[in-house]
Amino acid sequence: MFPFALQDAATRIQSQFETVLGNLRPLPLTQAMGYATRGGKALRGFLVLEGAALHGVSPDRAIWPATAIEAIHAYSLVHDDLPAMDDDDLRRGLPTVHRKWDEATAILVGDALQSLGFELVADPRCHPDAGVRADLTLSLAQAAGARGMVLGQALDIAAETATTPLTLDQITDLQAGKTGALITWSAMAGARLAGADTAPLRRFGDALGLAFQIWDDVLDVEGDAETVGKAVGKDAGRGKATFVSLLGLEGAKRRAAQLVHEACTALDIYGEKAETLKDAARFVISRRN
Ligand code: GRG
């Protein structure tokens, strides 16, 4: 059952965070890092663990990049919620880090979680081969930084003040960075750990990342996101283009379903072993938060 597999991954990643953060000085900073890493779905970490299982990689190794990607993801959410960005009061149904603590703490929590993510993939317990660790570290830096997630965020901010709404190609490019890059990295990490071909999982991750973002736009419009503390229809309210504004609600749902089909097809070469990952892809377009 897929939701159980996702919950199981979340529990394992949470336990790894507790161990890692437990080794840091008990300051408000580290308390806030723990707070920021709790309560998410752990979809990205799950993809790492499952992609690793698909290649026969031990969970004791895979937990390092799985926790790393959740640290980077949590950092992005903490910074995205800041007044200078989305200025959100709630995240995962609870006060955002800058509301519960203060802005300085939230900036440092994001900084420290980002560094922690790189520390975790560079740790020898992640993989004994320094070349594999370097590959994971370099690819994670590329996915998170100015050619990946940060690029997407910068394009998104620029779109706020653009005189014309984005086209479908532009929004697809923006989201491939903002949301897609970390999801694709997560899908590929297990193949990297195994030294196997990353191409099928790259295709899976690219399609899944876009489906995830389209579904996020669908949820935004349908209002279900309100229960997890997001501003309903926020982007649409600003007159910014979204997948729903460009494709229509039904068109966006159809496109997301097509992408999930593409994602699943990319994994056919793995046979039955890939069923849980395919279930994850189907879950992405059935989730209500
Ligand atoms: C601040 C550098 C920087 C980047 C921020 C990812 C991002 C870029 C901002 C998040 C804004 C947002 C809500 C995007 C929609 C897609 C998304 C990433 C949703 C949150 O991911 P989930 O649903 O979150 O996997 P949980 O809480 O389950 O971990």
C-alpha cells in the first residue's frame, strides 16, 4: 500500500534527522531545524529510498541522500515562507519558522539545513567510494542552485513584476527548476549510489516533477491546500500564469495524468520491482495536500 510506504519513509528519515540534529548544540537554532524538518510527506526522501531499493542498494546507505534531500527541501520552504518571499504564516498547518521564532532564526535555519544536506551526501557512511559521493554532491548542488531550484525561484519572482503573463513553455521551464530539479535528483540518487544507468529515473523524475507542480496548481484552485496552511489561489490571485490558468482545470488534470503515465512508462524496464515508484507517481495526482 503506497501511503504506508510513504509514511514508513517519513518515519525513517525523521529518525535520521533526530540522530543528526541530536549531535548539534541544543540551541534555538537546532530546535527550529528539527521543527522545520517535521511534518512533511517526505516524497523526495521516499523517491531516494525506493530508487535505491530498485537497484539493491542498502537502506543504511540510501538514508543519507534521502535525509539530505529533505534537508534541502525544508531549507527551501523556510526561506520561501520569509516576508521577502511568500510571506506565509503557516506551513504544514503550523506557524512558519519566522513566525514561531524570528526572521534571523529562519534565515539561519535555512542556511544550516542547506549545509547539512551537503554534509549528509558527503559523509562516508553514504557511500565508501569518494567518487560516488562527489557525484551525489555535485549533482545535488546543481539541482538546488542557480541552474535548478534557485533559478526557478528567481524566475518565479521575476514573473511577479513582468508585464505579460508567462507562456506555457516559460512556466514549464520555471517549474522544472523550482520544483522539478529536486524531485528528479531524488529519483536518480539510487541509480547514482549503485553506479547504474540514471536515464530511466531521470525521465521518471522529470515527468513526475512536472505532474507534481501541475497538481499543486490544481489543489491551489480547488482550495484543498487551505487545510495545510497555504494561501488559496494565491498565484492566480496575483494575476500570475499557472498551469490551471493556461490549460484550464480539466486540461491541467489531463496533462498531469499524461505525465504520470509517461513517468510510469519510463520504469517499465524494471518490471514489477518498480511498482511502488509507479504507485508514488499515481499518488502525486490523487493527493489532497
Ligand atoms: C527559497 C531558494 C528557495 C526556493 C524555494 C520549492 C520552493 C522554492 C518553494 C516552495 C513553494 C511551493 C509551495 C511550491 C509548490 C510545490 C512545492 C515544492 C510544494 C511543497 O512540497 P511538498 O508538498 O511539501 O512535498 P511537504 O510539506 O510534504 O514536504
